Amino acid sequence: MEKSCSILVHFDKGSPAMANEIKEALEGSDVEAKIDAMKKAVMLLLNGETLPQIFITIVRYVLPSDDHTVQKLLLLYLEIIDKTDARGRVLPEMILICQNLRNNLQHANEYIRGVTLRFLCRLSEPEILEPLVPSVLANLEHRHPFVRRHALLAVAAIHRLPGQAGEQLLPDASELVEKVLASEQDPSARRNAFLMLATCAQTRAVVHLLSQADHVPEWGELLQMAALDLIRKVCRSNPSEKGKYIKIIISLLNSPSAAVVYESAGTLVSLSSAPTAIRAAANTYCQLLVSQSDNNVKLIVLDRLNELKLLHREIMVEMIMDVLRALSSPNLDIRRKTLDIALDLITSRNVDEVVLMLKKEVVKTQSTELEKNGEYRQMLVQAIHLCAIKFPEVASTVVHLLMDFLGDTNVASAIDVILFVREIIEANPKLRVSIITRLLDTFYQICTARVCSCALWIIGEYCLSLSEVESGIQTIKQFLGDLPFYVATEDGEAADASKKPQQVSTATLSSRRPVVLADGTYATQSAASETALSAPMVLPGSLASSLNLRSLILSGDFFVGAVVACTLTKLVLRLEEVQPSKAEANKACTGALLIMTSMLQLGQSSFFPQPIDNDSHDRIVLCMRLLCNTGDEVRKIWLQSCRQSFAKMLAEKQFREAEEIKAKAQISHAQPDDLIDFYHLKTRKGMSQLELEDEVQDDLKRATGEFMRDGDDANKLNRILQLTGFSDPVYAEAFVTVHHYDIVLDVTVINRTKETLQNLCLELATMGDLKLVDRPQNYTLAPESSKQIRANIKVSSTETGVIFGNIVYETSNVLERTVVVLNDIHIDIMDYISPATCADVTFRNMWAEFEWENKVAVNSLIQDEKEFLNHIIKSTNMKCLTPPSALDGECGFLAANLYAKSVFGEDALVNISVEKQTDGKLSGYIRIRSKTQGIALSLGDKITLKQKGGN
């Protein structure tokens, strides 16, 4: 049977020492050899060996030694060996060591006394301790504090012996320790004495604390921590007396120790709801946030501030600028958590200060070159965006500053800026003219396809006056450069060069992949939009690469070309309405048609390595037809419906956010038979202002049902699991508590027999990625009594796990051990996963970054798309939801949703993507995802794609 162990020593796996070698070394006179032999003996004992033959040798040759190291190893040896027999009686040979221990307790050397007293703390045999008690008590008055502090620990350990043994050995321990505490000056010794009183005689500890209330700030750090621990215990058992201790806690908020300050603030929040107390605790946390350099400490303090925000938002609103001081830390996690807290505390009173602070931080990211400046700038832009949505009046102060970052090298940050501009220009009509003017002026900075597309949409929708429309058309023409995009000679070569155009990177030109839309479906997208920052290809006839629109189109991004065509179409249609001169309108229309024709010519050219995709081609052709023949209904759709749809989308988004805020607001009610307490009628005699505020807040909580919220949670009953049957001799049930990645099992064990159960042990094992942290110890259970056993389990992955085990015990009448098998406890992933929300853009980025889908590359010699798709369907026994006959054979990219009913079950959705390469061969990949669970399925050997040339 396994035993509890209080020592952990590294054991080098090698050839273990023999008992005879150890015995010979111990009998010799060489001190170094004795030390080495004692170390080997201790390590062998810790690894399960018994070595009974060396005990007498140690008594004869090691006990008389004066070497301090030998004496310390001797105490370790005595701590490990068995001191009792199978019936629990002390072995007779243990009497031999009692005299040696008494001599050590009276030794002239303080170190020998101290380590011996520390050894006594780990002894649990009253027969060995009884003759040593007078010597232990004599050490309470020793001149050296090292001896006194360990003597106090020994007294506390002896007094805590199980049963009545401690009370019989030291009946007046509390009085003795109280006298020592009153006269002791050493901080560590005072702490040990105070802890002993707090554990064994709490009333005496409370009396001492209250009598020294004015001097508590002068105590040492360890003693102050012990005092706070005692205050928490007392107030938990008797909440009505917490008013006596709040003054002490507030005085400790000014302690020079950061640990004491942190614990004092946490204790104050747990005991009092008075605004003065909460404000003092929040101010303390904010000071720690700035003064501490450890990032882990800052993250923990931010967690505490977040808890205060949830419970006392009105008070935390006043502290928002103090919280934002944490942005000075270079750590991104700290900055992100700080911004999350601050954004929930913004009101109309402080929004101007907050936005001003965020603007300064944005400017700092531009002036200083740090590694993650771009990511931090993106966080700041998102924060300012949320501020402007909640309080539109601040938008005018930030929108122009943020538009300087449209050309940011951090693509995500630039996208956030342009999305912010798009939303603000719709929500704030007064800013429309200034935003359009600023956008046209800074358009040259934009170098990303997605940002460029969104900016073009804004120009097309919100350029309303004649001057704006003309400026918009002129800007687009300016950054497209001279037409045509290339010039061909009679020889079929490019005019400017004798060699073929420079090849762009493979990922930019030939790679196309589906992207995940908001509803989970796929859409085709050229990867050029993702890699727009790569060096663009410069064809003959092109201008300098600073012309961003021309560079993007020449790099193969014809989606931008389609957006340019749509924007020009809207601007020309609006110009026809606001331009009195018909000739000018026709001239603009002709210029737009020429640009569209040039893009089509470029896309269909044999000299260009990347042909235009069908979607962009159809879109550009539609725009050309529309400009040649425009009806009133179509004109209304293009000039009004798009903007109306966008406004409707924003309205729905705001409505959804408002509904979520309402759902989060939990309204608690008082029960019908609850006591109504009129605090105005209470006596205020002898109560300070803080105590009065605390009483008022407690009454308010009681009236609104907050005190009942945790205690009467009906869901707690659902987490109680029955582990054994009612007819078993031992009944057990478990209460499962899941907190983040920790699972705590509180197991109640009831002895239903008339016999005493000895060595009762709860043996647990886990299946899956669950790990048992510590093994529960053995207990002795009296007839018809119960015991609470706690087990901690660590979760290391998102898989479902199982906890199983049994209860083993012995009885006095039966020699064999009895085993009661427990029911299995199934830990589901949903028990420790908390629901959260994220934006569509964030979700798509995570989808691409974490590869939540499994992809299997497919290379084939088949050159016909429909034949290749049919072959995959037949070889994998899948049903195609899109008939192959409905697919366009001319498309360079085919996507078919396949239903793998026989291989992956009813919830598996399979998507096959096929692409024709430049040499005519097909390649592609398969994506598999689960609709119900939202996680990727593992392929393994479940699916094999058979084709020509291998599997």
C-alpha cells in the first residue's frame, strides 16, 4: 500500500547501493563516507526499500556523531522509516531514539535544536512525543529566535495531533503561546505564534488582533498576511462582525509590501460593498498596476479590476483613466485586457478624455518603432471605433487622424480603419464632405486590395455633389495611369521588351482558394488580394509602381478591377444627374467605358500569365452594358439600394447589440417571505461612516436578492453525481465544480455499516486528457459517520474525458480489503468551455490561422474537371449535392459540396476544390468540417482518393 511522503529527493537511476556497502560506510570513522551512505539510505527508503538491518548500525554509529550534516540526514532517515507496526503500535526500538532527540533539544548549538524541533513537527506518534514535551516548552524561552520560532511550530504540531492526544500532551498550549506572542519581538516567531492561535484558539487570536489594531500597520509582512487570513475566516463564519475589521484592512492598504496591499484590497472587496471601501480597493489595484513591473502581476490585477467592473460599475467608471495608465506596458496581452475593461466603462462624461488618451497612443505607435506596433495600432483603432459608435459626437475628432493610417503596413489595422470610416460616414451625415475630401487626398497611400476596394465603394456611394463626383472620377483615372495597360506589336510581342513579362510569385498568380463566408459557406477568391503587398508585376506600358490601382490590377487582382468598374459606373450615373452639361457627362461615360475595355483586354490577353476570372469579367461587362443603356429602375438600384442596404445592416447590428446588452442585465428580485430591513431606523451609535455605508449596501443586496443568488442556485443540484448504490456498505456521491481548466470533485463518503472502516481510500483514475493532481489520503471512518474528500483534476485539452475508480477499505474482522466500484464520471467539453463572441473578420482570421479544417492535397493526371469530380465521388462513396452537369467546364475553379454519409456520419460536410493548372493538369484539395460541432474532423485512414498514378 502506498504511504504519504513529506520528502522529495531526486534519485539518479543507476546501480543502487547495496545494504552491506551502506552498513560498512556507516560503521567507519570517515565523516564524508557516513554522509554519502546516509544519503543513499534515504533515497533507497524513499523508493520503497525497507533496509531493516541498518537501523541498529545507525543507532550505534550515527546517533553519537557531532557533525551537523550527519545529524540532519539522521532526522530525515527517522522521518521516513516506519515507526509503528501493522496494528499501529510504536515499535520498541523507537525508544532508543527518544533520548537522542531529548539531547538534541538541549544541545548547545542553535542549529541542532532548530532542525530537531522542525523534525518533531512531522511526528504523529504521541508515545514518542510525550517525553519530549518539557524540552520543547523550555525552548520557547531560548535566547535565539531561530530556536523559538521552530519551538512554536512544534507546539502547534503537537497540539494538532488527531483525537484527544494533542490536548492531553499540551492542555495549556493556547495560554503559553498567547504569553509568548505578547512578549515576542522576532517577526517570524510572532507569525508562527499567531498562526497557532488562529488555528487552535481563534478567540484568543481575535482578542490579540483587536487589542493591537492601531499597531497592525507596523507589523511585519508575514504577520500582516496571517492577520488578513484570520479576518477572512472570522468574517466568513460571523459576517455581522466585519465592521470591526474594515478599519484594520484599510490601514493595511498603505503597507510597503505589494503582497499585503493586494491581499488587503481583495479582502476588503470580499467583506464590504460600501462605495468608500470599493473605491479604496480599486485605487489600490490601479496603483499596483503602475508600480509593478511583472507582467503576470499586472494581468492578475487586471482580472481583479474586471471583477470589480462587473459588480461595481458605477465606482469603476470614476477610475477609468487610472486603468488606462496600464497602456504604458509594452505587453500586448496587458494592453488588450486594459482596453477591454475601459471600453465597458465609457460614459458620456468620460468619453472625451478616453478618446484623447487613445489618440495619443495612436500617435505614439507612429513615432516609435516597436515589433508589434501594427497589432497595437489595430487594437486602438477598434477601441476608437467602438467609442465612436456609442457616442457619435466624438467621431469628428478622430476620423481624420485615423485616415492617416489607411496605408498602414499592418493590413488588419488598415482594414479596421477603412471599415470605421465607412460606418462613420453613414452614421454622421455632417462629416460626409470632410471625410470624402480627406479620402480622395489620402487615396495614394492605400496599398492593400481589400482597403482599396472598400475605399472605392465609399467614393462611389458618398460622392454626391458635382465637384465631389468629378474629383472621384479624376482620382481613379490618376491612379490607373495611362491606357492601355499594355501595347502589342505586329510580332505578337510586347512593345517595350523583347522578353516575356516578369513572373509574379506563384501564390499571387496561380493560387486560388475558397474563403469562408459569414454563414459558413465558401466563395471563390483570388489569393492576390491576400498578398497585395508582394512586388507587383510591371508589364510594358505600365507606369511607376506608386500607382496603386494600376499595380494591383497588373498583379492579377481583377476583383479590384471589377470594383473600379462599379465605382466608375455609379459616379457616371450620378454625374448625369448633377452635371448640367450633357457633353461633359458623355465624355466621362466614354472615359469609363475605355477603362473597362482596357481591363477586359488585359485580362483576356495571351501575354498576361493570369487570365481574368469569370466573376470579374461578368461584372465589368454588366457595368459596360449599364452605361450604354440605363433605365430608371436600374439607376435607382445602383444609386440608392446599395446604400439603403448598408444602412439597414448597421441598424440591425445596433439592434442586435442592444438586445445582447438587455439580455446580460440580470434583474434579481427579493423572495416573497424575505425580511424587510429599514436601515433608517437602525441605531447609528458607535458606527463609523464606512460601517454605515456597508450596512446600507448589505441591506440593498439583501433586498434585491443578491445574497441569495449564489446560495439558491438550482443548477448546483444537477452537478451532484451518485457514485455508489444505496445498498452498498459505503455510499458516495460527488459534487463536480468546473473552473476554467480545473475540475474539483467534492466526494461525500458515508459509512452505512456498524463497523469502523480503516484505511479507507478513494482511488481515482482518468481517461482522456485529464490528470489527477494529487492522490487522496487514507481515512478511518467511524460507524455511520461521513467524510468529505476532495480531488483536483487538471484539464489539458478540449476532449471529453472519463473519471473512474473505486473505494477501498479494511475492517477489523476481515483480513481482505473490500472494494466498492464507483460509477463513471463523464466530463464533457461543454462543462469547461464558456460561450464567447467574435467579429466575422476575427473568426475568418482564426479559421485561416489555426487550420480548423483538414485538407488533403489531390494531384491527378485527369484533365477534364467533370471526369475528375465524378471519379472522386465514385471512389469515396459520396453523394454530390451539385450535379456535375450543372458545373461550368470553362471555370478554372470548381467547388462541390459532398455529403459523406457512409464515412463520416450525418453531420460531416465535405468540400472538394479543383483547379486547372497552366499545364492543363488538375489539382485541388478536400476540406472536411462538422456542422454540429464546428470543429475539424480527423481524416486518418477513413478516406482514400483513388486516381490514376496512385492513391
